[in-house]
Amino acid sequence: MSHSQIDSHLPQRADTLLGAAGATEERVCPKHGPYQAAGYRFGERVLGAECPHCRTAQQQATAAATAGRDAERRRERVAALREHAGLPLRFRERHFGNYQTPCPEAVKVARVACAFAERFEDHLGAGSGLVFCGRPGTGKTHLAAAITRVVTAGGRAVRYLTVAAALRAVKDTWGPSAGQTTHQVLKTLRAVDLLILDEVDLQYSSSADKLILLEIINGRYEDMRPTLLIANLTYEEMEGYLGERVLGRLTEGNGAVLAFGWDSYRRQVHLDPHLPLADVPPVDWTQRPSL
């Protein structure tokens, strides 16, 4: 058979093998009842003509299963981020909803902290941070933990350390048997999305301690990474310890210094065991201060 004769048979054979598109027939789905099947006719049969309701249900089930797997992966990632954040066990369940606000000033501070957490992507882009300073027992670490919950829920990494632990991590690299170099530790502290340094204290005023702390803060400033400092000091004491320039760098780009100037709520509860635990009062979060 010549090539022309073979070619003349191909369209007919293709029609026979593939059938005719757009064929329809009446069918009955055991679950959804009668429907108009549409597909390819092959001999006496119409192929690819499944029940449209069954097809939609299958597509929805597949999408739901995919969404479920994605949600589970997100939950696992958030759980891992929170575990790696290093918050003390006592503070891991602290959040904005159970933050005590004994006075209007505490409500304002909570608003700013909440705004910082919810708009963290903006602060990450600007490298702006927060400074919590004031009396012990006023909820500074609680709010830091609440910020951690929100930021990690958004998929960002947070690392909580006391200043003593951060200094120890660096100094441990100075020994001959150290597992990491000083550069590696500082690089890790610089790289995390949000670094929380708690218990900033005047006791760490030696030249070596202060130099390490300033290197961490300045390194993160250069990399535009937000830092949260927590201190049982007044603003004036913080300024005297770190310097006006360093505080300015910490809050540059819509950051903030928050003063926790009210009495310790822990002490009030200790003195009066019948003092009711106050819930966060209703707050219009749309009116929170702009950061």
C-alpha cells in the first residue's frame, strides 16, 4: 500500500479509535439520580461521562484533603517554631487574651505590643523593634510571649534569651573545646527574625559584657532585624546603660519604647489573695497606636 493510501485511512481510523466528541446520553447515578452524560462516543458507549455531581464532590474532597495536609504542615511548623523560640515553660501559654490590664496605661501598652505583632512583616522590612522598660511584675515578659505566639503563627522565627544566656553562649565559644565559633553564635543571633533579650540589667556593665550585647544589637540593626529588649530599668537607666544612639537604633522605623510604670500586679495578688483577676477589657484594635 502506498503512503497516500495509508494516509487516506488515518482519519477514519482515528475517528474509529477516538470516537466522536460531544456525544450525550441519559444515565442514572445511584447517588444523585438521572443526569445527561456528555463525552466521547465509542461504538454504543459514551466514554468519560461521569456524574457531574460525583465529579464535583470528588474535586472538593481532593481539595479538602490537600488543604488539610497543608494546614497540618503549618501547625507542625508553628509548633516547631514555638518550641525553638525558647520561651520559659511558665510563659508558653501567655497571650494577649490573658494579659492583665490593671490600669489604662497597661491597655495602651498592650495595644502597641499587639499592633507590633500583627504588623510584624512591616517591622521586619524596616528593622524596627521594641523596648520594654519598667518595674518587675508588670507583664513585660507576658507581652513578649504574646508577641512570640503571633509572630510564630505567621511562620517567622523568634528566639527568646535572657541577656545572661546570650552572653554565656558567646563566652562558651572562647574555650579550646568549644563546639562553635564566636562568629557562628553571633551569626545565629543576628539571623533570627525576632530576637527577644530579657533581663537587661546594669550588672552586665563590664566592658566585655557590654561589648557583646552592643555587637548583637548593632549587628541586627545592620541586618534590619527587629529586636525586643526587656529591662527592669527606667528609660533613663536604659539610656544611660546602652546610650541614646543604641536606643534610637532599636526603635528606628516606627519602633517604640514602652514604659511599664504601674505597680506590680504579682505583688497585689500576693498581698490580697481575693483580688479578682481582670480580663483584658474590650478594646477597639483598629484604634491602636500606629507603629
